[in-house]
Amino acid sequence: MAISEIINYTFKSYFSGIKLILFFSLPLLLAFLIPIFVGTPTFIALGSVYLRTGSIPAITDAEIAVMAFSFLTSLFLISFTIVNINLVIKSQRTGTFVKKDVLDGIGRYTLNVFWIYLTLELVFLIIQLSLSETSYGHILSPLLMLLVSIPVFYAPAALVIDEVRPWRALENSTWMVIRKLPLFILWVALGFIVLSLADVILLAIPGLSEAAPYLAMLANSLLLMPFLLVLQTQIYLTKYTIIN
């Protein structure tokens, strides 16, 4: 399938299911707000919330417990959003009813995505802590994180679309990235450009310098990231040439 067809399917799916997508994206916004509300040492960049790993040694046990709870809650909400958006796209492309899909599989899908993402986040944390004190950490850390993300990239789509077990979803994701590497690179590049532009545009508006990061988070959570998730799922669906 040509890139133009994938983009066309993405826009068509996004706008035809915009009400459901917006509704299911609300937990994503809440997931980004929770770490800020509980006072976790974080910073906002590209409309997302990131942990300041350099502050971890100074955190108390009580703060660690609060951080862990807020992190797990946020991760579950993110998993919930991703699963639901994938279910919306699946229903559009296969002609099934969203309500039936949600009732039958949402709990199982969400828990599977949650455990996969939790494992990935722990690997990310190990990489960041291991390289935070090195002179090359700012270069090597993102590269390693991108590399270990490959088996997880299409895993939620594989779980929902293919209805496979988590380990098989990781295999399918890796196979899909390798087999259609240009589409993977396109998604990463497009995602970086879109999220960066949102930050730049909002920061350029007079009087919005302080509010811009939060407005970017709002736009990313409800509009841009859901669109990128739809694109990601549409790319994964290219493995099924018979689906219209």
C-alpha cells in the first residue's frame, strides 16, 4: 500500500471516528496531568511529561511510593487509551461493532498493553540511570531507548488487531518494523515534527510563553497523539492487503 493511501485512511478514520477518539483520549490527558498534580520531579517537553532522573537520589521513600502509584495509574490510563483507539480503528476497517469489541476484550487488552509498557519503562529507567553520569549518555541513551522500543512499537495494534498473546505481539511488532522499516521511520519523523511544531507555534504566540507547554500537552493528548496512534494502527494494518 502506498504512503498516500495510508495517510488517506488515517485522515478518514480519524475524522469519521473523531467523537469516540476524543472521548477515549481524555484518559491520556489525565495520565499526563497526574505526575504534575502529585509533585513528581518532572519537566514538560514536546507536550509530554518526563521524569528528571537526576532528582531520583534525593527522593524520600514516601515520595517514591506516591510516584510509583501515580506512574502506574498514568501508565494504565495510557494503555486504556491506546487500546480503545485501536478498537475504534479495528471496527472501522473490519465492520465490527465497537461496543461488542470493548465489552469482550478491553480489560484483557489493556492489562496486556500495561504490562508490556511497564516492562519497557523499567528498561528505559535502567538505561537512563546507567548513562546519566556519562559524557555520552545524552546521545547513547535515546538511541538505546529507540532500539528497545522496536518490539513494543506495534505491540498494542498486534494485541487488538491480531488478538494474539503478548509475546507473539512483540514478535509481530519486530517483524513489522523490520519488514516495513521506511514506514516506521516515517512515523517517528512525522511524530517528532508534528509534536515539535505544536510547541514552536504555541511558544511563538505573544503572551502564551508560560501557558504554552500546558496548551501543547492539551493539544497533543486530545488531537495530535491520537492522530499518530491512528496512523500507527493504519500502518500495521497494511500487513492485511485484503482489508479495505
